[in-house]
Amino acid sequence: MILIFGLFLLSLLVITAVAIVRTKDLFVAVMLTSIFSLLMAANFFILDAADVALTEAAVGAGVTTVIFLCALALTGDREKPREGGRGLALGTVGVLALLIIYATFDKPRLGDPDAPVHQHIAPWYIEKTTEYMDFPNVVTAILSSFRGYDTLGEVFVVFAACIGVLFILGVSPPRKLLRVKDSSNGLRHHLIPQVVGRLLIPFIVLFGLYTQFHGEYGPGGGFQAGAIIATGVILYALLEGEDNALRAIPRGVLLGMVVGGALLFGGVGIVCMLMGGAFLDYSVLAADPVWGQQLGILIIEAGVGMAVCGALLAIFHAFAARERMS
Amino acid sequence: MYVVVSVAILVTMVLALVRALKGPTVYDRVLAVNVFGTKTVLLLAVIAFLYGRPDFLDLALAYALINMVGILAVLEFFQNRSQRTPKGEDD
Amino acid sequence: MIDIVLDVLSWILILLGSACVLIGGIGGLRLPNFYTRIHAASLTDTMATILIFVGMMLQAGFTLATLKLFAIMLFLLLTGPTATYALANAALLSGLKPDAVTDSDKPKENTPE
């Protein structure tokens, strides 16, 4: 039954992907990309990977669509007509696809209990999570503690991406800013979205904080929480204007959050070294090693959440400020 | 029982996708994305019950909140676009 | 006795909800104009949400899951009509006229009315 659902969703994915490639209007492509992200989130959910599904829904269908639209507002929105054929590209992709499909013939079946990964790695993680950390969500344990180096690298990648975009677009717009045109058709002059939006923003931020701190017991964690809180602030910026959103959370604070999040993560690792353990070995942070692990994971998830939220909001404001100038 | 609901929701998602691919105006496609989003929330909630794991309802809650923000952002930017270049329908 | 009644009631509600979902999907494809399609999509969305979620809440009893389901239902009820309003407003303000003859599926000339 789950197999049939999964196959059905995957075939919808292929149809959407073909439609994205073939359309010439980029706005339609962005809409279809949003549908693509939703289908991926449903797929991950059916395969029982709840944390990944939450991240994909929050980041892919929410913030990424908004940022693509900001980019479209700055550039044109039709694809340039291409001359020349695509034979070489099609041939390369086809050969690689056939190679990859051939390589999957050796893969064990999905959910096979005799697969090598279920013999020694998976049972080890499941036992040791209860022994070292004493909370139920094994995914968070692997992400933050057993494979902490990978997550450290991810936070620094988010940081580098934010810096890259800010280099290209500029941190703050230059002095000769034109008078902000008061678009009389914008959302800020309609009553119903204003009322409902003001009701929802505190709940979105509250739910983001719930996801952040509940990451050890259910699907959640820093990445998802950062994306959800960023969505709440973006809703505020849509309803009240980017100026008010910048007055609420200024650019300095956003950059401080990005830098502070990355430094917090690295700082916890160094504190662990200073207290006698290895880098990112949280058991030495407190007298009781289990509480030490939980404390370490709490702090680094906070760092990840701050970094992701700050990066997404900084990129959004960079795009929106450029659009206001043009 | 939940299987019947899941099948119905999946069929409606296909119909919404067809509307997104076919829709003559841009607004048809935005409507299709909105319908797709709400149906995804319903599907996530129903499958969470089908699996017997009520803590997966957090995903449906997150997505219900994020769906509206996406649609409002689309409309805001589309209004700015139509203010700059007067354009009615597209292909 | 009471749980059989609850079971049957939640069955009925959930099946009605899935019927609403299907009707909305078919309406979104077959109706001729954008503004009529909005009617199909938004009305059936809200009705199906209420029916399916109340059905699931009756199944869940008095647990945390019922509270979460209630919260999801509340948020969908708040945000669905808002998105519909914003969409219809945007379409009207950028010039799409609510006229039944402007779309590709044109109604026939002499419909038996």
C-alpha cells in the first residue's frame, strides 16, 4: 500500500519535472518548483523520514519560493530563446542515468532486515542513543552528536552562502535611494490579510520555538525552526513593508545571528576541548555525561537555528531592498 | 478507512496538478498551488493517523502555516510585476 | 456501545470529507472560468477540512493528538479563505474580468436554462 502511494507520488514528480523544463515562463516554473517541493516532502513522509520532510516543506515550499520570486522581480521572467540543439547535454545525462540505474541493481531492497546497514550500524545507534543521551529521537542524536562534524560543516556552508549572496547584492542599499513608491495595490492596504496575518505571526514564531526545543522528542531541530521563524518574519515584512521589518530586526542583528550561530557551534566544540574531552564531545560539559550531552545538543541546535534564520532573512532583505531601488 | 481518504486526496492532487499545467492564466496556476498545499496538509494528517504516529502531526501544522505565507508572497510580487509591465494573461 | 456510535459517526464524516475533496478537484478542472474555479476550490477545501478533521478527532479521543488536530483545523480555517480573498483580489485588480465567456472552455451558445 505504501509502495503504491510512493510510486504514484514519484510519477507525479517526473511529470512536474518535465513540465518545469519545458515551460518558457519562469513564473510558472517557480510555481511548479513549489509543487515539486511539496511532492518531495510527501514522499519523504511516506518513507517515514519525518525530520527531512519537515525541513523540505519549511525550506523548499516556503522560503525558497519567496526568494525565487524576489529574484524574478529583479530579472526578467521569460527564458531567453536558446539557439543550438541540446543533443550533447541529453546524451551525457542519458548515459549517466543509465549508469546510475545499473548501479542500483546491487542495492538491497528497501526495508530488508538482512541489509548490511541494519546489521551493525543501525542497532548500535539505536542502543547507544538511549545509553548516552536518553532521549527518543535517534535522528537528532546522530545529527548533533554522533556526526557532529557534518552538522558543523553544514552551518558553515549556510554562513558562506549568506556571505556570498550579500557580496553580490550588497548588504545595504547605497545612499541615493529613491523615494519608496507607495504601491496602492500592495497587501498592506487590505484589511483581511492584515488581520489574519497579525493573528498568525505570534503563532508561527511560537511554533518555530516549539520545533526548536522539541527536536529531541519528535521531528524538529535547528534547521526547521530557523526556516519557520524566518517565514513568520517574512509574513510581517509582506504585510507591513520591509522598512518596518528592518526596524523590528535590523540588518546588524541578522548578521550577528548568522555569525553568532556559527561561532556558537564552534565555540561549544572548543569549550569541550578546554574541559578535557575531544572536539565536540559533549559528555565533559557537565558532571553527569548524559546531561552534558543533552546540554551540548541544546546549545548547538540553538546555534544552528540562529544561523539559518539570520541567513534566510538577510538574503530576503537583500533581494527586497534591491527591488525597491529599481 | 484512511486508505479511502488518502486515495481521494491523491486523485485531487493529480487534478490540481493538471490545472497547474493547463491553466490559461497565471492565477489558475497559483490557485492550483494553493489547492495542492492544502491537500498536502490533509494528506500528511491522514497518513500520520494511518501510521498510528500522532507526533507526525507537527509537519501538517508547520505546513498549514507556511502555505499561506507562500501564496501571499506570490500575490504581492505578482502585483508588483503587473504594475510595472501591464500584462494580462500569459501562456 | 458508545464507541460503536463514535466509530460509525467518524466513518461517515471522513467519507463525506473525501467526497468533498473529490468534488472540489473535479470542479477545478471542469468549470469554465477562473472565478468559478475559485468557488469550487475554496468551498470544498474548507468543508472537507472540517469533516475530515472532526472525524479524526472523534477517533482520537482525549489525547494530545486531538489538540494538535484542532490546531491544524483552526489554522486551515483561518488561512484558506484569506488566501482565496487575496487571490481573487489580485486577479480582479490586474484586470481579469469575471465574465463567463473569456476562457478557453467556452460555454455553448444555447444551453437549456
